[in-house]
Amino acid sequence: MNSMNDVRKIVKEPSAILRPFAVSLAAFLFLVPMLVHAQEFDLLIKNGQVIDTKNGIDSKMDIAIRGGKIAKISKDISAGQSAKVIDAKGYLVTPGLINIHTHVFVGSKPNTFADGVLSVSPDDFSFRSGITTVVDAGTSGWRNFPQFKKQVIDQSKTRILSFLNIFGAGLTGEWPALTGFPGIDDIDAASMSDMIREYPGLIVGIVIGHYHGKEWIPFDKGIQVANDRKVPILVECLLPELPYEKILERLRPGDIVTHAYQDVAARKPVPNDKRKTLVDEKGSVQPFILEARNKGVLFDVGHGGAGFWFSQAIPAVKQGFLPDSFGMDLHRFSMNSGMKDMLDIMSKFLAMGMSVNDIIARATWLPAKSIQQFGLGHLSEGAVADIAILNIEKGNFGFIDSAGFKLGGDQKFQAVLTIRDGKVVWDLNGIAAREYGKAR
């Protein structure tokens, strides 16, 4: 039987011997389209409360996944059309969360971040928090980004993007003395630009931070490269000699300030940092901060171990000054401090009165836009199937800031299930698993 013509001939003019085979073959050929249609999707999420900021969705919807992409989103999709069905009743279904401030260039070098033990492996912390994409905040520079890519990015299931450090060697200073950071002689605008050009879409911007000088050369060179490559700048902490208001004056629309709610006057281990804070002594958001926001500068939480204070955040939120993203500043020490994970940060803002929809927006679509990754952070048909299923737990909870103060709350976000590229990568309670002792 060498062709479909042979099959058709047997079905049309079968001999007595082949007639039973022909009938069975004809029946099989008739049923194939029905079987294919019955299993049209790989995975179906039903009955969840879908929140998709980009598409203006906040309602009970079903989401079907095929080939790692979102194939269909509708009010009701038949369970019989999917190989696997997940019942998300009572849960929030959102795009996979995006954490734009991490340090994940993990390696074996002691007391340092770049290729060192102070960074952490992203897969150990991302999926269990509903995070599918992280952005490394300048742990590598143009000298060692290829090593970071080969050593961490290419080895991880988490999607890892990167801000490139303004300094070629990246974040190499030793902790906690914060000595040994590169100087301005390690800034090479041409090499930075070449590296960003070589990895478009993977390097999403430039970090300026951990600089103790009084000169503006890092900003001059950084803005030069950022304009050339059309990427944003992320301003990190530890710029104690440069006035905050002057920094914001130099930033462009779309540039990002992290550690937005930090009380820099009290911050250690840089006690001489005299920069102004987000709110003044009377608790009012400073005019120069509002001017920067009106200009289009974005403000990231950047919680970390010492970057978030209720004394700044609570009055700011009451005045409507909300963050644009919930960057964790994830590293070896911050993950065991007041900053537990990104969901803990989101829960703090929930306790401060921020709405669920505003929180989800700043955990998904808004950070995606800030790093110009417009294919992420939403649940459009055809988009990558990065999805978080979240629960808002009720109870008696406490949330801790960088000064050690506690804020009470009666609600907390928890990741129930995480999907990356259409595959379940975190399942807290087995809602996607087979029931033991029951056939499926």
C-alpha cells in the first residue's frame, strides 16, 4: 500500500478478504477529524476570575492553551476539547508575574554578586511565587554578560532578561563593606552599545547604581547609550553623592527609579547618604518627585533588604503615589529579610489599601511595558502561555519593612499554580495533578 490512492481503492473496491479491513479503515478515517477536534487544546483553565490589564478583562473566563501559546479565551470552552483541564474556581488567573529587579548571576565567587554567592538561582524562587519572567538588575556588565548568559540564562527555565551595568565588570563589589566597586574608568559606551546590539530583546536596558563618585559621567555615558539603543535606564541604589532631584532631572520618560520607597537618610551601610526621600518630614510627596512622574519617569519598589520603609510607602499610597512595578531586589540576603517574595510585596500594598486590579497591573502588564517586552504580561490569543493562578488568603497576617516595623493585614496573595510556556511548573495543591486511585 504505497499511497492514499491505494487506500481509497481498497475502501471503494475491497476484495472479500480485505473487506473487514477496509470497513475498519474507513471508520477510522471518518473518526480522525472528530478525535482531533475533541483534543484541540493541550491545557484548559476553567472557571477562574481572569484579570488581564492590557485587554481590560476582569471576569470569569476560560483559557485554552496549545503549543505553549494561548489559543483561545472565552466565557465557556468545552472541557472535552482539552487533554487536561484545571478547575480554577475561586482563584485569580493572571499573566505570569514579572519581577524587574533581581540579582541572579549566581556563581562561586565569595562576597560578591557577579558570578558570586550573593546572587541566587532564579528557578529556586520564581515559579513558587507566580513569577515567569525576571530581569537581572545590572549584575553583569559588557565584559561578563556572555558568561552570565551561558552560565545562568541558558540554563534556567525562568525567562531571564537583563539590564546591563554601566560598569563593564558589573556588580563586583564585596559585601557588606561595599568596597571594590568599579570606577568611571570601567565605563565604555561603545562596548555597552555593541553588547546590547548583539543581544536585542535579551538586554532590555542599562543600570546606573552602586557609584560613590560626585561626577555625572555614568549618567552622561548611560544616557548616550540608552538613546542610541532606545532602551530605558534603571537607577539603582547607592548614589550617595548625587542629589536625588538632580538625578530625576536627567532621567527621560520611561526611565526607572528603583528603591522608590527607601528612607535613604536612615539607610545602612551608607549612613552618610543625604539624598532627599520620596516624602518629606510632614509626610507629603515631594514636588520634584511629582514632576518626575508627570514627565514619565517610572518608580519601582525595589524592596530588597533595606529598600522599603512603611514611613515612606504608607503616606505616599494614601496620596495616590503608587509604584509602577514590584521589583524585589532579590539576592541572598533580601530573600530572608522583610522582603519574602514578590507576592509578599504585593500583599503589603494590598494591606495599605491598593486595589487588587491595580496590583495585578503593576505585576504584569505595566512592568512588561517598562522593559519594552510587549509580548509579555497579558493573555491575548497567540501570546506566550505564561500564567499565574493566585489565591487571596484570608487571615491574620503581618508584613515587615526594612526598618523592622510590622503592618497588619487580613489578606495575602499566594501562588496556587504557575504555567510557563504552556507547562505547569508550580502546583501548590495539585490542582493540575491526577487524583490518586482514580483513572483519568
